[in-house]
Amino acid sequence: MRKLFVGEARCRSSQVRYYLLEEDAEEPGSYGVQIELEGEEASVAGLGPSREKVRDLAEALVRGAVTPVGLRDVVDDWLLE
């Protein structure tokens, strides 16, 4: 799996980092997202085959300064759209 940096946002006094996950050759074309904050991380893999759509999600996470704790709720809402 490759981890591609998308951006970072401030959450209080900490930097939150956001990544696009690109699955390896076993599942080509499958993408996910990951958030890291001070040693805490959360990720959701296998969100879909469209790199652009999942990257748009990752960029929305940056704009919203979503933390690892909130990732699953935001992804669940995104999947329902």
C-alpha cells in the first residue's frame, strides 16, 4: 500500500496530516484515506476505484480539519451520498 500526502490542518495546537491510500497490486485501483494526529491514526481502505473521488474526500477532510476520532463518521456520511 502506498501512502500519498494530501495536506495538513491545525487542530488546536497540533498538526493533523492527511493521506490518500493506494492499494497494492493485489487490489489495483482501490483507494482509501488515513489521518494522523500526535501518534494517533485512523484509516479506511477500499473506499472505491476512483482516485479522484477518494482524493476529493481526503481534501474535504483537510478543509474540515477532521481528526482520527471523527473519520469513520465522515466516511459513513460520504458513502451515503
